[in-house]
Amino acid sequence: MTENAVLFSLVLGLGIGLLSAITSFWFIRRGIGQDIKRFLTLVLGSMALRFIGVSVMAVLIVMLLPVRKEIFIPAMLLSLLAGIAFDTYRLYSKAKNRIE
């Protein structure tokens, strides 16, 4: 049971981060090529919605599901940070290509 709970917590934490990264990627992809106002609305608006969504999902998962909090929370945070790093790199490389 303990191994299953650890694996379940790890998969849920990584899954939330992956879902956030995929959503961010989709909004950034949609925003590239738009005027700056539309781009910022899409990217920053999706950031706010993702923050709220991830927070609500994390609270519900911790409250309602049998997860190991010491596994779930770090896995979720690390996957969210990896997604943010990927988004930053992607935006930087796109901006750099537009400048050159």
C-alpha cells in the first residue's frame, strides 16, 4: 500500500505540472504572431487562470485523495518549475529570433 501511495502521489504531482505546462504551451503558441496586447492578454491571463486552477486542484487532491503530501507537493512544485523554465526558454528563443 505504501509503494502505491508514493507512486500515486508522484504521478498526481507530476501530472498537475505537466497539465499546466501543456496549457501554457498552447496559449503561448496561440499568442505568437499576434499583436503585443493580444499576446500579453493570452499569456498573462492564462498564467492567472493556471495559478488558480493548480491551487484548487492541489487543495482538493490533498483534502480528498489518499496522497502522501511529502511526495505530492515537491513533485508538483518541481514539475511546475520545469514548465516555467521551458516557457521562459521558449519565449526567450522566439524573442531572440525576432530581433535577429
